[in-house]
Amino acid sequence: AQSVTQLGSHVSVSEGALVLLRCNYSSSVPPYLFWYVQYPNQGLQLLLKYTSAATLVKGINGFEAEFKKSETSFHLTKPSAHMSDAAEYFCAVSEGGYNKLIFGAGTRLAVHP
Amino acid sequence: GAGVSQSPSNKVTEKGKDVELRCDPISGHTALYWYRQSLGQGLEFLIYFQGNSAPDKSGLPSDRFSAERTGGSVSTLTIQRTQQEDSAVYLCASSPGTGSNSPLHFGNGTRLTVT
């Protein structure tokens, strides 16, 4: 079965600093990978997805992620953090051929002035 | 509406009571998913519908949990004889298809508190 591990349940950065949220996956087949963001009291919103077309994936709000097969990683980055980026971020892998998502435990991002 | 709608947004119930949680997916979306989000367990898959059928209900935690979907649209998740460990946010998502280019659209969830 596929699984996802997110390193760091909490990450804190200064406004304007680089954001790096780590995700490693385990999959026996080429994976479909996703990053979702959840703002307080809201559902999840898709940031970006990897579906094997390109290893560097650009998403919304200036985020991007790079798929590295050799490292089984799909880390999320943003060059310059904004206060509005404060939220919880989830990495997920698709299983079963019907978009059943297996989520990581999530990383809560705090951005301070 | 434009998005996935879930009701109620909050539900407080006494242990042992039954509850029904409703999900209105985006019109035309054939796939519908229920997830549970709780402290310590993260986001757990519960059940997947394609149309009115549920090919994968492997995530339902016990036989107290059931779900149905009618008319290829609205879905109801029912929890019977609620227990305190059922307290969580229940999220519904829909998708126009099941391919990788069909992202899931999530509702804002129903926060269930069992006292």
C-alpha cells in the first residue's frame, strides 16, 4: 500500500523567507502526488499535483514542488513566505486508480513578521 | 452553489444517539468521497462512491457507520450509537471523474462532537 510521510508537524518561518515543507512517499508504482492546503475551518484546497508529465510542478499562490524519484520525495517550496500562507499543508498520494487519496499527517506552517 | 456543501457545519450529540451528515457535491460530479479528520489520526479515507455505488467502503471504521448516495448526487453519512471517539471533522469531496486530472473538491466539513 502507498503511504506518505511529512517531516515536521510544525514549521515556522519569517515573512519573506523560503518555505520548505517535506514529503516522502512510498509507492510500488509510479505515483500521483498532491499537495493540499487547509485554512482554519475550511476544507482542503488543491495546491498542485504531479502526474508524471514534468518533475517540477508549479501550483497556485507561488508554490512549487519537485518530484525526485531517487529520493522518493515531493517537497513543497515557495521562495518568499507571506503571512497569508499560514495554514496546514497536506501531502497525498493517489491509490486505487480512482483518486482515493492517502494523506500525510500534515504540516502546520506559521509565518511571523 | 459552486462548491461542495456540507450540513450541518457543526453537530453536538450525546453518546449513543444517531447522527446524519449530508453532502451536496458539485453538480455533475460523479465521484464522491468521505474522509474523517481527527487529532492523532489525521485524514482518513472512509468511503468512495461512483454514481450511487460504493466500490470502496474499506475505510468505514465499524458497522455503526454507513453511507448512501441517491440520484448520483446527495450523499448521507450515518453514524449509529455514536461514541466519543467518533468526534472529528467529517469532510466530503467530489470529483468530475476518477482520473488523475480530476482533482478532489472538498467541502468545509461537519464538525461532530460527541458528549
